[in-house]
Amino acid sequence: MDVGRGLSELVAQYLDVDGTYQPVEREKVEKVLARQEFAQLDLTNPANVRKLGKALRADAVLVGKVRYMGWRRSRRKSKSGRKALVGVDARLVAVRSGAVLSEAENWGVSDRTGKALLGGKQFEEFGNGRPDFARADFQSTLLGEAVVAAVDRLGNFVLDAREKLGGRQFSVTAMVLSVDGPEAVLNVGQGMGLKVGRRLPVLRETGEVKDRTSGIVLGRLTRRVAVVEVVSMDDLAVVTRVVSGGVQVGDGVKIVMN
């Protein structure tokens, strides 16, 4: 099973919704990799990654390797089972300079414990070697939770390096004013330049970062919990539809603008 492909497609979706980066289409990447000069390219070498990036006309290239995918090892035995774990090494290379902007070892762990990675479900189409990790029924399994957690960390890993790359964008965070079924209303108007159909990430605060001495709040920790799509707008508010996840009043919605 080509789990690397499945993970890369999820990371591309994550970055595309965020808006800070515009991922190169998968079809274009495959066409370039099919060329003879790229067939046996060693992508552990930053110089080769830069060569690939130039062919794709990209600003940066994210390369990585799936190190582990399965049960989280634990010395303690639990009646409820174990957690799932996905490990990925990643490196972000700037095409213009060839510099390695950032590299890290990322791990994704399931929130729950259990005794079956896929919850007893059968995913017959995975047998063709091209798994669709974006499926809701897969993401509801223990292994799916670990995959989503790994993708979240990979996505944030890339976003954290945007200043080194020299991004030409800035973002604002809107707030969810109300939620009615699948409809969520934001506290910004059409002056933000949004268009109907655009998808936006929903962020929820999970904690604070404080100075140990003074207790002053230095920053806030957030986690992406949902994706919404713009349905309509006026001068005072933007109406969105929840595409995935769950939204609550007070959640933040990231809007990236040029």
C-alpha cells in the first residue's frame, strides 16, 4: 500500500484549505517524476529536491518518508487495548536557494485506544495500493485518527517555515458567531474578499503558553477541528457550511489574503 502517497495527498488538502500555500497538482508532479532524468532521483539530496522543484516551478518542496504505521508500543497492558501510531520524517527545501528550511520527525497518535487498527472494517479499495485516507469512515478508525494527527503536525510543520520562505501573504482570524445545524456564521463581511465556494480551516483554542516567571500569556495553542465552505455574505457577516468536523460558537476561522 502506498501510504506515502495517501499522506501526501492529505497534507496537500490541508495546505490548500489553509490558503498560505498553493500545492502543485498531483497530476503535474507525477508527469515530472515520470521523466527519465527524475526516474531514479535520490530525494534525500537537497540538490536533487531543488532540481525537482525547478521543474515544477515551485517555491518549495516537501519530501519525507513514512517510518512507522501501526500499533503504538507500550510496556503496560490495558484492557481497552493500545493506541495507533504513524511516524513520518519530513524536510522542506527552498527551491531558489536550495536551503533546507526545516526538518523534523513527526508522530501522529490516535486519541482512543482499541484492539483493532481499522475497527474491524474492510477497505477493499486499499488493495489496489492507492488508499484514500480522506474517507470519513477511515478517519474514524484508530489508524485513521493517527493519520489525521500526523497530517496536522506535518501541515503545521510547513506553515511554521513560511517566514523563512518569504511568504507574500497575511492572515486574519474571524470568529464563529452562531451555529445552526450545518450553517456557521462568521463575524466578518464581504470586504474580506472572500468568494462563494472557498473553503476555510476552523481553529479551536486548546491552551495557553505562559512565561514561567511572570505568568504573562505569550501565545495561544490552537488545533484545526473543522473545514467550512463560504455559502453567502453581506457587509456584516459571512455564512458558511460545515464540510467536515464540528464547529462551536467562539471558534476561530483562518482567512489568508494576498
